[in-house]
Amino acid sequence: MDASPAATLSAVWPMGAERTPDGALRVAGHDLRDVAAQYGTPAYLLDEADIRTRARAFKEAFTEAFGAIGTQADVFYAGKAFLCTPMARLLLDEGLSLDVCTGGELAVARKAGFPGDRIGMHGNNKSVAEIEDAITYGVGRLIVDSFEEIERVAHVAAAHGVVQGVMLRVKTGVEAHTHEFIATAHEDQKFGFSLADGQLMDAVGRILEHPDSLRLLGFHSHIGSQIFESEGFAVAAERLINVQLQVAREHGIVLPELDLGGGFGIAYTDRDTPLSAPQMAGQLAQIVQRACDAVGHPVPHISIEPGRAIVGPSGVTLYEVGTVKPVQVRDELTRYYVSVDGGMSDNPRPALYEADYTAQLAGRASEAAPVTARVVGKHCESGDIVVRDVQLPGDVRAGDLLAVPATGAYCRSLSSQYNHVPRPPVIALRDGGSSVWIRRETIGDLLALEGRNERANCPVGLRRGRFGGCEAADGALR
């Protein structure tokens, strides 16, 4: 196993990752052996400077590329990738806007003091309470996903005397070259209005029936996730520009905005070749300009929604090896099952859609010949796989530290407490220090969610009421 710095300085790892002289991994100036000693394992680690660099790169690249064609571009960070209060504040510092999908994500944004007019809210089934929270907080745009939701938003906005900015999510029919579960613009799925059957223009008409409570900003498209090329965006943009032109002709309204969504891919292994932020910005600007020029439509204000591309490469999950089990798969292949102290509860992506990762020893160098390994977790599932196939040193053993890169996005967000395993902490690393962004869960946290004994928690003579308080026999709350 190559222990030189060059062994880890690839697109898979945070920009500041390197090897120490004795073979340990270092991220943002921190030896991961010291991080493990201080915070324990498993742990999600984030290189804070790396996140800031990537956020800044998207903002600068899209501002420049779309400025060159005479319009503006906003970068909405997709909070579903990873969100907590410190992360929201970092994004605010870097001048990004924020995309949320639920009342919970909106609550985090509010706690962070994120301005409402720089927030967009998604979701295919927003509750009335979530819509009300968004409108009363001043959320700048609600991305509307159904006819029912048009009426809900109009009703709540009218009740508060607000004209709410909305966008219509559109199924453009683009088949993104990605896993079925993260391709989101084909017809047979839950998101958006269809272009194919007149649904979209009906939705436009419904919104225009509520001029005192709804203001249609434009259309939104998200063709999928983990996308490495721009061709799909070209088809989606062309179709959406044509629909905006149709709205202008039929209703005399020039819609000012167009949101092309996100889904920009990252490198999970060295086989992946994502586009850089400047490359993607330049290509999308050319796509939008060509589509507008072709039909004589003004270039709209553009929005994009990167999430994974900003935080994904900045993350590393640190595990400790518990057991190593050689398994004779066939005559010519022995696979080493390397079990770590986490698994599908902290990274369900391999189980959900066969996501690929890689891994390296994080605490030492090794001269041992590599072996074919499968990194697995501690859960009661044969599909509890963290890294399906990776070459690890043949002397990998219990007590070794193992680092899995590119885990900044969707690992903590999708994590669970399966088998009652508490979730790991999120630790932000920076030169000169570190901080706990989300603390480690404990067994006490798990047990605290359970219902409590009524008699043990209410004073003598009172009983537990159906709304959670203590009440007297006559039903009066105490």
C-alpha cells in the first residue's frame, strides 16, 4: 500500500488530505489517529475549508458564466444533502441561497438566521403547517408540485395577506443516466407536472387565477442526481424555455426565472470523472443562451441547486475495524470481509442504490500485498455493505482505523438507528481546531424517545392525559 501523500491526493478525498510521514491520514491538518482518540469512531468528518472552497467556486463560476450572457444566476444549496445549523451559517457566509424540503429543514434554516427571501422550499406533499411556516417566515419561493398544493398555498397566502412567489416543478421527460431511484424527470415518478399531457399549462392557469395570493416566477426542473455530463440539462432547458415562450404568447406574461435544479456528480472512486464548477457553469450558460436564441425568448434569471457537489467530497467517515474474515469465494478468489463499527445505519447508500465507495487505512502504513476486501458493517443484514470491492493491505486487522471518503452528502442525512445503533457525530475540521457540529447520539437518546410510565411521571392523584399532560380525574389539565 502506497503511503505517500500522492496516494490520497485525488478527487475522491478532501483537497487537504495527505499522508503523514509514518503513513497515517491527515485531513485539514488533523492526524486522524488524534481525531479518533478525541471523538471516537465511527465519526463523520468534514473539511470546513474544503466546503467553503467548493461553495465559493460554484457561486463565482455561475455568476461569471451567466453574467457573460446578460443574466444572473443564484446558487441554492440543496439542504437534503447535509444540513445543520453551522452548515447553514457557513453557506450564508459564502453568499449562497438555501433549498429546503420539509418543515424540519426550514426550522434549521430559521435557527441559523438564514433570510427567508433566500430560501426555496421543495416537497411533493407539503403539509398546510409547513406551507404556513414557510409563508410566515417569508420564504422567497415555494416549488409547487400538485394541483392540490396550488390551492393550499393560495389559501394560506391569502389568509396572511401575502402574494407568494411560486415555481412549478416540471417533468421534462429527460432520462438522466443514473440509478433509477435518483432519476427524477421521467414520466413514471412522483415529482412534478407533466409536459406530455397538458398538465403543466393547466397548472399555470390555476396559479394565474389567484393574482392576489400567488405570483408565478417560472419553472423548475431536476433531472436526477450524480450526473457527469450536461446533455440532459440541454434537453430540459430547451423544453422549459419553449413552455415559458408558450406562457408569454397565451397569457402575455414573461416569466422571469428558470431553475435547472442540481444533481451534479462527484467522484466516489477514481473511475468517476465529474465536471468542475466552471466547466458545468460554462456549458449550462451556453445551453440556456442557445435555447433562448432559438426561439427569440429573453434569457431568464437562472437558479441551480448543488448539494452533493459542495459537501460530498469534503466528508470522510472514520471507522475502526473489529474483525477480518477471509472467505473462499471460488478457487482463485479469497475475499476478506472487513467489519467496521458502523455500517448501513450511517451510510445506507450502497444498500439503497448500489453506490460505490473506496477506503484506505487511516492509522498506519503497510508493506503487505493488497487483498480483495469488502468493508461491511455490524448490522443484521447481509446487504450491510459500506464498500463492495476495494484493495486493502493483506495485514488489515482488528483495531485498524479505516477511512471512507466522499461521505459528506447523504450519509448523515439518510442515517438511521437500525439495530438501535446511535448515529455518529459530525466533526468539522479546520486548521487550528475542530468543532462538533452534531454530537454523537447515545443509548440514552434512544431510550428517551420511548413512552414513559404514566404513574411514574405524574404526581399522586393525577393521570397521564391523551395530549401528554397530567390531568385530574375530571379531565382538567394540571
